[in-house]
Amino acid sequence: MMNNILPQVEKHRQATYEIDPVFLNRWSPRSYKEDPVPDEVLFSLFEAARWAPSGSNEQPWRFIIARSEQDRQRFYSFIAEGNRIWCEKAPVLALILSKTINGRGDHLRSHAFDAGAAWGYLALEAARKGLITHAMGGFDPEKAREALGVPAEYELHAVIAIGYQGEKEALPERLQEREVPSGRRELSETVFEGVFAEK
């Protein structure tokens, strides 16, 4: 279990209030080692996602994973070129989607919110296990739907690269500059008391 802020993170991220270091240590690198992720480690991430909260306990999230060369090639067919430059080294790709219809056949308003919670749980467990994750919106949802046989009642949200962190020097030069943990806006810009008050 991770107890300390990683050195590569500490100089870029400081929390205003005390929180568990896992929240700071989780970021989205692009440099992956091609080392495979053992099943017991990989599926622990989806186990964590399984326990995310959801409206009326509908658990609308689903994941389609690609680990074999054949499955990853199928994913590459709908991932944007700018992401393929780096994500092709990741040993695991996962598409997160959510069911938009609830158990009564009505529209499930919270489906995307709930899927986001599941992704957050997965990402935090990955950080705890020494893995990195990077969620990509840069993909063609309709091509993905066709390639993976996804029914119409599911919305496709992101492709997630999962694996072990590589050296930033393995990336193209323009991406090396971006291979640092990003900061966050101040709480005063995000949390409003009483009424909406964005400046």
C-alpha cells in the first residue's frame, strides 16, 4: 500500500487540506512499459470499480478490455492517431461504457455520473498497485461501437490505457514536456457556498 507522495509528484502537487497521498499520486502519464499486468493485479482494478456508488444501485458501467495483440489492434482502429503514438505500448486497453436504461426500462439519468465514479475507483486502485492509467476521449465512438458490437442502449465514454510507467524519454519529444503531474485549480474556484458564484 502506498503511504507517501511520490518524488515525481511532490514537486508538482500539494494539497491544501490533508488527504491520502493516493489522490495526489494518481496522474495520467503517457509513457508505458510493455510488461504484461498479472491477472490478479489487473482484475483488482475492476474489483475496485465494482464497488463504486451508483444511483439506485443500477451499476450501469461496463468495461471491454483488450490484452491480446488481436484485441488491441481492434481498439487501435478507433483510437485517434495522437493517442496511438503513445498508447500502443500499454499492455491493456479498456473501454468504459454505461447502460443508459435502468432496470424498469426508463432513461437512467445518472449513468455517466456513475461510470465516472467507477473509473475513479479503478484509477485510484491502479495507483495503489503501482500502475498508471490514462483515460482518452480521443477515439471514434461509432467506430468503436461497430468494432466491438456495443448495443445502442450503451454510451461509450473513454478508452483507458493501463500498465506500468515507462521512461519519459521513450516518448516523442513534444510529449516528453507534458509528462509531469498536472496541478488543480484552488477549491475557492470550485466550491461555492449557498449559490453559484464562479468569477
